[in-house]
Amino acid sequence: MKKQLKVLFIGTYVPKECGIATFTFDLLNSVSGMHDDIHCEVIALNDPSETYNYPDEVVFQIERNKLEDYHRAADFINQSDADIVCLQHEFGLFWGNAGDYIFTLLSGINKHVITTLHTVIKEPQPEYRASTEKLIQYSEKLVVMSQTAVDMLKEVYNVPDEKIEVVFHGLPDYPFNNCSKYKRMLNLKGSPLILTFGLLSPNKGIESMLEALPAVVSQYPDLTYLILGATHPVVKKHSGEIYREYLMKRVSELGLENNVVFHDKFVEKEELCNYILASDIYASPYLSREQIVSGALTYAIGMGKAIVSTPYWYAQEMLSDNRGILVDFGDKDGFKNSLLYLLENPDECNNMRKKAYDFGRKMTWKNIGKEYNAVFAKTLKNYNTYPRIQNRFNFLPDQLPEVKLDYLKLLTDDVGIMQHTNLGVPARHYGYSADDIGRGLVALIQLIDSQEKTEELWKLITTYMSFLEHAQTGSGHFHNFMNYRREFLDEKGSEDTIGRAIYGLGYVVSCPYMSKNIRTLAHTLISKSKTQMEKLSYPRAKAYTMCGLYEMLRAGVDVNDFEDTFVSRRDAVKSIDALVDRDTFESIFVNHADFLVDLYETNHKEGWNWFEPTVTYSNAKLSESLILAYNYTKNRTYRRVGLATLDFLTEIQWKG
């Protein structure tokens, strides 16, 4: 079974009326539409007290002014089975100083991070430079949409070539058409139509176009200039409709009431495309040179429009080779002359349109999806299988005390962890238990967030690993109990002992900060227990085993990750042949999950949503294992049963 690639996008998302929300939606669909083995989900960013009826792919929401939401999102991501986090970044999307709230999330996740930069600042203020440099540090790949952005990243921020990928802004794929069909569709006149669209703000520079129009209208009196788009919500919040009212007043003063039309609304993509296709000329009179990307200009290029634009960075690059006309910022005469040239020379205008259209073919969303998938694949191939972990379980760490290991160290000698104490003093009479050793490994691995932390816990981890290696029998069982004289007291432990040992070993295999030798040893021990895992019959043993296998499967571990490591063991084949492949472990994992679902279907009834007729011990582990199975396989039955049983357990056991 081929592993499904799972990508988690972070950004604003539809139905929010926002350019990046639309971009994220289109990008997700272009990526997931390429192959059945790609699954995409979204963490959506909301403004304060804002809610939306999001589609199913939105699995988590961040109220972007609440720092604790970023903490919770990091914890959610770590618990998910996403392979890659694809962050859509613009400083204004995130709260804090220069959008630094996002680093609370990025510093706490254990996934590969690929960041799409919608803004790159050439001469940043100190806080924006610091924020950009931190973003670069947390990202394994940076995706930009122009060569200009590449040059700035290299020259201003010293980003190496291999960290940067150029993938153009995407656009919908339409055939090259004349405008008449779409003008009729929109009940527009058949006369020349000039279009500017996008969220309205003073930086749009619409006044430059208005000042240019009287001389153009005098020769083309039936010309229409359509200004399409609602006022930018941030602008509207701070200054209302002052800019739109100013423009409307200027239209009246210039006598352009019959030629200039304002459509004050956020249009859906299909309607927007119809307006673009209906237009003869697209005008982009931005006032700021520091515009590194423009979705509006991209759409106009890809739909084969004649374009007149100011020379902001993105326009300079996209409109080179006579794909458009560049006019200096605020140059009304330049706009006038350019518009008249295009209207008076239809053949030249059409040639320009065709050049723009042909250039745009590489920017269709289908092609952009392929390029992003190539970036994802390259990232997973070229970087460590185990991504950087800053804080594996990062749930509000500023509100939790530091974990102290003094008592665990007191209980652990050079053999393992002792089972019991007498008034806080280790009771040697009770000896050791492999059950405790497996769970101890889980606790220790969860604490590791750096190489330094690994070194601090190294002795404990290797002691516990040594115990399990010694406790494993030739048949793949594990002894459970050992007395203080280092004598095992059983021929073999219970099935639960196998499950708890695999639980701990799976965490070791998946930990990026463990040496390859230690992870190989853990994988070898798990492999040797393959037959016993397949034979398990007890629900909790299966659940513990699933939790361990999930960690290994989630991390993408397979035999070839250890092929260059020599394992010397007195009772195992000293080669890679001793290791079991990923597909076999996946099969065991799914079979155990199906068993638990069948058990639930057999025993649950009205008022009793449980796997068995009684509730006994380690109960939540049964529900947890099915929730993890859903995370890995996306089988909704696993989620349904996992959550139903967990709700039932909480209801009957939790007294608040």
C-alpha cells in the first residue's frame, strides 16, 4: 500500500473574502487534484470573533489575535499525521510584532515546513528583518513567485539557493477568446472595457487612471472603466469609505459619470473571471514599487488581456518582452498615451494579448499543483526523514511547570526502573517490569525537544532499551517480571507486555534525536516480534501495539532508513534482512484497528458505547488507538468508533 502524502495548509481560507484565502483554496485543490494519494487539510486563520461556515477540509481554526490558539494549533499539528505543513505567509496575517505570533506555532511543531512568501521586503525595518530571518530559520523550503523575490532573499537575507523554489502564482485555465461573448453574458455594452479589480485601498492608484481618462473618453465616448471590488476590510475598519468617496467625487468633477462604474462587492472567482474575460484592457496603477506578487495581474496575464501597469517589481518581471506596457507611478499622461495606443492599434494590442496568454500557460493551477508536489517530494527526499522537533507536545508550555526527572532517576538503577517504592524509597523486593520500561520510554521520548535534551536522557533511555533487548525471547515475546537478582520470573510475559514494549520502541524509532544505532536496535526488536504482534488476541495488547506502530508509520520509517547500520546481536540475523518492511507493519496496524471496530460493533448497544460488556483497565488506550488509526488512514469508521467510545468513557468516569 503506497503511503498517502498528507499536507496541512495554514492560511486564511474561503469563504473569507481575502486574496490569500482564495489562493490557499486554489492551491489546495490543485495539489490534491493531481493524485489520489495526496490528502490536504487546512488550519484557517480568523480575525477576532470571526466565524465562517468552512468546508470539511478545514480541521482547525486560529483566532489570530489569541496566542494560546497558536499553542493549541502546534499541539494539534504534532498529533496529526501530516507529512508537510505549507504555510501561507504575509506579515499582516498574523498578530504580534511583525506577525511574530506565528513563531509560537512554528517553534512547537515536528513537521517539515514549506513557506510560501506573499511578501518579501527589500529594505525592512529591524522588526521585519528579524521576523523574516526567523521565518527562514523555521522553513525547510521557501516558495516565492518571481525571480525578483529570489534575488532579494539571496542579497538581503543571505538565503542559499537550495532553500528557495520559484513557483508562479496560479491562475485558472481559459481558452484565448475575444471579449464579446463575455460582455453579452454580463449585459455590458459592446464598447471598449477597461478593468481594474481587487480589494480597494489608496495604494491601488485609481486616481491616476481617472486623471488620464478625459482625453481618452473624448475620442472613445462609449468607453467604460470598471472598478471592481469591495473596500479592503482593514482600510474600511480604520477609515471607512473615504477613498471610494474621494474617487467618486473625482469622477464627478472630471465629468466621467457615464464612463466610470464602481462595483462595490467581493466577487466569487467564476464571476471575477467572466469580468476579466469581458475586458479589453486591464489597468494596474499601483503606487508602490514594493509589490512582489499580484494575483490580479497574474489572472489578467493568463487570460490574455492587454495590460497597462505601473512598474512595481512583479509587473516589471511579468510584463517584460512586450507582454504589457509599463507607465511610471502616478503618470496620468503615460496612462493616457498607453490606453490610446492600444485602442488605436488593435493588431498590436492583440499581439500583446497573445504573448501574455502564451506566457500564462505555465501558470495554470494544474501546472502549479505539479510544481508544488515536486517541491513536497524534494523536501521529503532531501531532508532527514525525521523533521526538526522543537517541542513535541507543545500544549501551553508557558502555563505548565518544567518536568522534573529526579524521582524517575531515583527509581532507575543500571538494570531498569523499579516497580514500587516504600514511602518514596525504591522497594527492591518487587524488582522490575517490562511493562513499566515500555511506558517509561514513551515518557522520555516525549520530553525530547533538542539534541541537548537527548544527551541528558541518554543514560535512562539506553538503560531501558537494554532491559527490553534482554527481556525479548527468541520467539519475539517479552519477559515481564525480573527480580532484584536479575532473574526473570516468567517464561514469557502477557500479550499486554508485548504491546507496551512495542509502544515504547515505536517512539524510539520515530525520534529524530536518537542515534541511528539506537533506532535501528528498536526497529530490530519490533521486527523480531512481528509474528507475536500478528497473533495478538487481547484488545489492549492490540491497542498498545497500534500506538507504537503509529509512531513509526507516522514518521515514515522503513527498512531502507537503516540499511547502512550494522546491528550486532547474539540472537538475530546481523543484517538488514532482520528488519520487517513498512507494508507489513501497516497491515498489522490496520488489522488490529479492524478487530477493535468489530469488537465494538458486537458489544455496543443503546446507552453502552463500549468495546466490551465491562470497563476494566487501560480503557482510554482502546479509543486512542482508533483515533490514531483514523489519523493515519483517514478511515472515518475508526474516527467514529474512537470518538464515540471516548465520549462514553468520559461521561461515565469523569466527575469534573
